[in-house]
Amino acid sequence: MPDGPDRDNLRPRPRPARLTIRDVARLANVSVGTVSKALNNSGSLREETRERVIASARQLGFHANDLAHSLHRGQSLTVGLISTDSFGRFTIPIMEGLEECLADSRIGVFMCNATDDPEREARHVQQLLGKRVDGIVVTARRADRRPKLDVPAPDLPVLYVFSQIDDPEACCLLPDDEGGARMAVEHLVRLGRRRIAHVTGPERFQAVRLRRDGYRAALGAAGLAEPEGFYLPGVWSEGWGREAVAELLRSRREPPDAVFCGNDQIARGAVDALRERGVIVPDAVAIVGFDNWEIMADATRPPLTSVDMNLRELGREAGATLLQMIAGRPVQGVRRLPCTLVVRDSCGARAMGATSIAGSDPVQP
């Protein structure tokens, strides 16, 4: 064992005494009850007294005990988030928006990954109930319908975000897939494109069907026909984007002058396939994707114009809605929030000075 100062540094240091409300009262020269009223912004106090107490608390570095406050209010100041999105591509921005909204209310978020495993999801529910959470948000890696979350606490608020169930009394927040698709095709029409194809994922997904409907609605509104074979459902992959381009160019007299893709992976595959065939994007064929997956969109050459589902904003709206539910105000029904078109080089609009196009108003089916 070394001697001298080094030896002293090895000795455990005593922990500083924990500050209490009594320390604040002593410094402010008021009663404990007055401190409680000042810090909780309750009761009748002179403003100068309230300010003196708050200044004393700050000087000491005193923070109110959230656990004690929550017990007093009958709330835990926590909510749970249960997701099946293992990669976090959709859940993380939703959670960030949720936390941003709840931060002002000093509410924390416990995130749980259920990975499409009902037993694991049930365990997470029990764990969250054990923590006495004030509500649960359910989200996923796709916005299709799922079974209702089994929560043995009928009064606990449960909110579905980027996820939905068949229950008219449930509250479900979703992106407006149809509106986003319609916006993308309208944008291509404004750029002078007239032969617009749509390459997308499997039709078993509701988002695919809604984006298809938006594509066709925009063509119809512009007085354009959908050329035979220009709607190609397939799989969510770059490989399918390449295959679809080969199909579109194989035997038709007039190839498309634009392709609206159901996601950014398909769009990137389409761009690569066109480049390999010497077809210049966007001069000969404009490309628009969906999801605005930035790591994908920015790496595409040219960078990809894409529909952004505004998932972070969806998370903020979820936070505001959950606060209403926690306060006892009933909220139900399906609400679709607008998407945004983020314009990059692949559609050919940059030369026209366009940067982005906002979505429509929220949709209430």
C-alpha cells in the first residue's frame, strides 16, 4: 500500500449528505410547508416569497423527489412504449417525438421490444404495470392492423401509433399514406411527367393499397391514364426495384418518364437499374420514393426525392394525445397525419428551385 497522498486517494470518500426540503426552508427562512407550496406552484403565497424559495432551491441544487410527488398525485410520471420494430427505423423517431412532448410534463418513457412475440409482449405489459405507468403507447414496423393489446387494467390509457386495431373505441395515429402518394404523383405531374409508373411492395399491406389508391387518384385528377403494366406490386427490396425497371423497359413502345416507388429501397434499386442501362435520372426518368429514409435517400445517386411520413411529429402528437387520455379525456378513432415531400435531385425539380412540399390536413376516416 503506498504512503502519502496517493494512499489517501484510495480511501473511500464520504458521500455528501442528501439535500432535503428542510435545507431549502432553512436557507429561505420559511417553513417546510411554504417550500412545498412554492416548489409545487400551489397554495397562496406572496410572489417574492415564492421567488425566494425557488432561488434558494437552485442555490442548493435541490431537486424535488419525483417519486414522492407522483405518489401524492397518484401518477408515476412514466409511460411505456411497446414496439415490434427491432431495427428502430420507425420506432426511434416516434419515441423521440413522444419524449419531446412529454418532457415538459416531466414524464419518462420505458421502451420495450416485443419482436412479434405474444408471450414477450405479455411479459412487457406485466412489467410496465408493475412500474405503475400512466399509459402505454403501442407501435410497430408497419402500420397494419394487429390484435388489441391485452392489458388487465381497463382504465389504463393505451394509444396505438403507426399501428392500429379493429376497435372503434381505440385511438390510432397513422401517417396519411394515400395523401403522401397523391402528393408525390401530383408533384411529378407538375414537373411535366405524363407516363408515371408505380413500383411498390406486397398488396397484403394496407400501406401498399393506400399508396396505390393515392397514385391512381392523382393520375385521374390530372386526366392521365394509367398505362397497362405500369402498376407493379412486388417486395420491399432494391432487387425488386431493379427487376421492375427491367420489366417496364422490356417490351413497351413508350417507357415511363417517371416512377413513383412504394419505398426508398425500391427507388434506389430502380435508380441503379436505370443508370446501368444508360437512362439518365432525372432527365429521362424522374424517380420519387417513400419513407424519406435519409441514409438511403442521401446515398442514392442522384439523391432521392421521397415522401416523409413525419414520424417524429407523429410521436409528438402521440404525446399530446396521451396526456389528454391520462387527464381522463376520452380520445378515440383513427387519425391520419399529413406527410411531406422532401425534394432532392432524382425528380428534376432542383433546377426549378423547389425544396419541399407540405402535406394536406390531418385525415379523420
